[in-house]
Amino acid sequence: MISAKKLGESKPASEMSIEELKAVIKVKRPEVKKPVNTEPKKKPSAIWYIVAILLGFIGGIIGYASVKDDDPNMAKNLLIVGIATTIFGLILFFLFITSLFVNFYKPN
């Protein structure tokens, strides 16, 4: 392929071959920029944290799916809150069950 510098210095367009003209057209073609979205992104409501707390892991997944396009950082935090709430609930559940068995099988 012939470089644009070489083509610019060598001969006029009427004397160039088709390949040389195509090379010049490719080099001189301006870049087309994609339009930039100027709309401000809407900030998701903090109520999504209540959903993650009340529904646990499932609420975290629902919140993540709803918020991920608007605020990826909040979406990640919703997942973490949902997982943490689920783990905390399971610990409380097992402590409660354990306390029932300890009191029930207590030797007299």
C-alpha cells in the first residue's frame, strides 16, 4: 500500500490508479464521532436498600438488576447488603434453633 505522504507529493489525482485513489480516500476520511448522551443520569432511590434488607439475597438481586444501568456502584452495594442480610438472618435462625434445643434437652 502506498503511504499518504508519498501520494501527496507524487502526482495529481487524474494520473493515479484506482488503488492509489482508494488509499488517499481512506487516509483523508474524517472520523465520525458518536453522539454523546448529554442527559443527566437519574440517581436511584435509597429505598432499594430497604428492598435488599427485607428480601435478603433475592432483594439484592432484584435491586442489582434494577439499578445497574443508572448507578453500578450502588448496584454492587445492594448485592453486598442482600448477601450480608441473608447471612445475618441465617446466623440468628441457627442461634434461635440451638437455644431451643439447649433449653429442651437441659438435664434436671
